[in-house]
Amino acid sequence: MKSIIKNAITLSLMALPMVAMAVEKPNFGNIRVVIGSKSTGGDTYQASSIISEALAEKLDTNVKVDAVGSSAAFSTLKRMRNGSTIMIFHDQSYLGNLYGKRGYFDIFDEFIIGPTFAINPANAYLVPKNSPYNNLDEVIDAVGNGETIRVAIQPGGVSEIGFSAIKNAIKLKYPGKESNFIPVNTGSQSDKNQQLFDGLADMIQGSLTANEQFSRLPESDQKAMKFVWLTSAKETLAIANKNGFGKLSKEEVDSYAEPSVMVPMDAQSNFTFDKEFFFLYNKNMPKDKIEYIDQALKEIYEEGLIQPKLEKAFFVPNFRESKLAYQHLHQKNDKYKEILENITE
């Protein structure tokens, strides 16, 4: 009897992998992942590479990440209906459309939203270390008292949404004074940094990962910066910020985010922003391929091997199945649309 039970258990265990991917595998061939960034050194490429490596192993096929930039990625994805090309990007994909940036579309109508898989909780705003402003409240009050604050951003997306949120908070507290909070439109992170170094901006959008090194410098150094705001929700930051970052302690990192720093969105709620990475598919991509990739991604996260890889790179693992991802991202889109409407009235 024991032998029969033992054999039954063995057969059941052998069958488990078969159950998980029981659907017949479609013929993928090689898969090209186009990303909305041209940089191979940024967070989009890094996150995409981590997930694509796991997906390639799961599907037993070649998956190549191609950093082509947003316009080329969208146009390529629109053309490729057979599933040989998929896309990875982040919130910029819908924010660009909200800001009316050329080359962006309503992704919820034009594409199929795939799963979310990671968050970069490092989105930040900084001022020079010798700035008279020590926190974001002081910046908002200065603008309300008539001072002009110039903020270096890359217009039309992730870089600008925090700027828009601060401008909205200024309008709520000091109606009519928000015009003193002005953007300095520039390009890459190095361009934004240079605006601060040259005294052409009073604040910049940056990130914990890219700008922490400058927070180590003495106040007398032209390149020295200090953080005034991390936009991530406290729940997100709590997952990533277990030991601090670089030379910043956990307590210091926490002090730049909610609830220590509050940016009102309206009378009832506080603004936060988590930069989330997710998949996009062609509207006419074969349904069996979409379902197979979605199932593969789900199993990758259930197995638990990818989470430490993401966390090591200061990403927060964040898997949502396609349907939930669509609902979640659409809600974010609507929330940020409301902010933009408030500051353009």
C-alpha cells in the first residue's frame, strides 16, 4: 500500500510542470522586445533585460531587447501583428499622450496592455546642497510668496508628472501663484544635472539611483545636491528601502517620501507616483501567443527566482495579470489627467 501511495505522489509531482503550461506552445521563433528608451544604461533597459532573460528561459526561445526609443517602438509594434515583436515601457507610454507629445498614442485603445512586472521607486526631485530650501514645503511656500523656482525636466512624461503635481499643490495652497513655478525643458538626466550645476535651474527631476552620488559631495562643491522629494508611495518604498541606498540610510531615504513629504492632489488625497514597467502587445497579435506569454510570466513570478534579481537592482517586483494591469494603469491615467486639467484651467 505504501508503495502504491509513493508511486502516486511521484507521478503527481512529475505532472506539475505539465499542468502549469498545459496549453500547447505556439510557434514563437525569436522574440524581439522593443523598449521605449534608446539607452542601454538606463532603468528601462535593465528591467527589460532581467524579465526578458527569464522569459527566454521559460519559453525556450531567443528573446532580444532592442533599445529603439518610444516613437520607433510604438510604430514597430503597430506593424508587427504576428507576435514576433512585443514592447516593454513604463508610465511614460500614457503620460506622453496626456501631455500631447508627438509620437504617442492612447495605448488603451491602440494596443493590448500586458502584465506589469516591476516598479522603479527612485523617482526624485533635488535642489543644490547650498539651496536655501531644505524641503519641498519650503519650495512651495517660496513660490507662494512670489519667488520664481525653475525646474529642469524632460517634458512630456515621467519627468514632468511630479512637476505638475507640485504646481497643482501650489495652486491649491496659493491660488494664482503657480505661474512662479516654471519648467526648464531639457533632455537626459545629464542635461538636467548640468542645468543645476550651471545655476540655470533651482530644482531638477532625477532619481535616487542616478543622483545619490551627488548627495555625498560637500556643500561647497558645485555639483552637490540634496533630495527634497521621492514620489513613490510609502508601501512601495518600504519594499525597496530595506537598508537605505548608497550612503543614505533607510531613515534618510524614508524622510524624502510620504508621510514625511506630502504633496496634496486635492483636499482629500496625496499625490504619489510609482514608475511601473509593463508589456504591450499589438492589437491583432494572436490570442494564443498573448495568453501563453502571460501564463509564462505568471509562473516566473510564482517560482520566485526573479524577485531577488529585481530587488538587487533596486526594483520592486510587481506582477499583475493583463486584465488587472489594464484596470490599474487606466486608473493612473485618469488620476494624472485630472491633475493636468486642474493646472491648465
